[in-house]
Amino acid sequence: MQKVLSGKTAIITGGSQGLGLAIARKYVIAGADLMLCARNADLLNQVLADIVKLAEPDQKVLAMRADVSNEVDVRALVDETLDKLDGCHILVNNAGVYGPKGEIGSVDWTEWVRTIEINLYGSILMCSAILPHFKAQNYGKVIQLSGGGATKPLPGISAYATSKAAIIRFMETLAEEVRGTGIDVNAIAPGSLNTRMLQEILEAGPEKVGKAFYDHALKQKESGGTPLDRGTDLALFLASVKSDGITGKLISALWDDWEHWPEHLNELSSSDVYTLRRIVGKDRGYPWGDK
């Protein structure tokens, strides 16, 4: 692999397993210095030892236990990164949970709120903490992990779906706030991944997540799901200079031809393609709904 991230430093939240860990491996092979964070310190230290083996002698790979929904933890994480790694260029907001499963009237409210705190507030806190540094250097990449909950209802997993839709609107808003500053803000829909979160759905059962979603999860487990490489390749693209100028987009790792998007920067910048928008009647050929 070309060292396209040589000289760059990335923070990856939720970096101890699943897609976050896969992105960490991809980034270090591409030459980046890394700061990984997760809530499970033991697991984090285990994967750190493995990732360090992939690094070149002049690369730095660090890890720090942190809860992204805790402002004190977030500030300490960013401060430690800037101090020990001499800066930061890339933020990957990967930390996330499914949260409680079941219809809204039956789930534990504390767990529901906790999901919003991790998935939504956690990503916003990370952005808020790193943005002053990005603005000072006139450069930065914010890469937000999203999912199916951002683009369609997910009965039985309402906290997750709500948090993912909300974080996309925050991502689009932040992209506009920093437009022209050298900071790009985008989100990744990585596809249906066979990670620990899939196992959570199977363990919850159809009575909590719905028969359709449960059956889809069963088929996904049997098929192997979307390869992790699709998501990690897109995360690498968005972290590299190849994606400079692409901002405010929700990008499907599986279905979008993002590799060729740099050839269409003007169209991407002047259009609402690959964003979340309201569908009106005329969009579906209905003449009766719009004035």
C-alpha cells in the first residue's frame, strides 16, 4: 500500500474492535500516526500491541481509554494527542452502540438516552474539541461513521436510528460552518457488517427487533455481510488528499462510485446529491401534493 497518510495523525474512536480496528490497521499501513480510544482499556491495550507491529519504526501508535460521551475524557484525549503526537489531521468518529432493542414504550429510558449520548453527543464532543486545532492549521478531515438508521426507519432500534439520522444532519451543518477553511466533513455508510453489533441483533431476537430485520440479520450472517475492506478503503480515501474539497456528504462504501468523485468536485459542491433531504410529491410523480 502507498503511504498516502505519511506525516498525518489520526484519532479513531471505538478503535478496539470491528470497523474501528480495521480502519486503524489500514491507516497505520498507509503511514499514519494513530491515537486509538475505546471504553474497554484491556481490549484496547491488546489491539494496540498488534497494531504497533504494523507500524514503521518512525511511526507512533498510542491508545487511551476514553468515553466519548464524557467531556472531560474527550478533552484529555485530544490534549494527549496534540501533545504526544505533535498534532492531528484526521478524526474518525467510529464509536457507537445499538442501544436498547424493542418498541419505544417497552425499552429502558436510561439506556435509550445513553445511546444518544454515545452515538450523537460523543461525536459532537469530539468535533468540538478538535476543531480549534483544525482551524488553526487550515486543514482537517472529519470522518463520521453512520449506518442504515440514518436513511430509513428501524423499528425496535429507535435510539440507534435517531442518533444516526441526527448525526448526519450535524455533519452536514458542520460542513457548512467550516466550508472554505480547508476542513472536510463527511460520513460513511459502511454497509451491513458482520461485527459484534450483528450478534446483538441475533441475540435480541425477532420479538424485539422485528421479524424483517432479524431475518435480514440471519441472511447477512450466512452471506458474510459487506466486506470490511469497502468501509476501510473509503475511510482511507476520505483521510487522504485525494478527497480534498469533498465535504458534507453521506457516502455509501458499497454503492457509491466515490473513487471517481474527485473528477466532479464542482458538481458535488453545488448540488445536494448524497445528502439527507425531504422527499416531496413531485419527486415521486404525484401532482396533488405541491403548490
